[in-house]
Amino acid sequence: MDSDPVDGPAELVSLFRNNLLGLKAVRTIRWKMQNPGAVAYVSGVTH
């Protein structure tokens, strides 16, 4: 699942033909701010 493979494009593998199982994990995160003074907004910065 590498978006930038070093060895070039890989050969596609059929999960069904190889009797394999694919899993997809989804995680929902709800961040809660512990300290309102801990966040700052920075503007006017060039990179």
C-alpha cells in the first residue's frame, strides 16, 4: 500500500483467486481541546 514505491509499480494480486482476505479499518477520532490557551493561529508566514 505504498503510494511511492521504490522498485516501480507492483503486480496486482487478486484476493479472490488467491483465497485471501482483505480488511479495511476505519477509525473515527474526535479531538477535545484540553487547554484553550494551547492553540495559536500564525498568519503572514512565507515558506
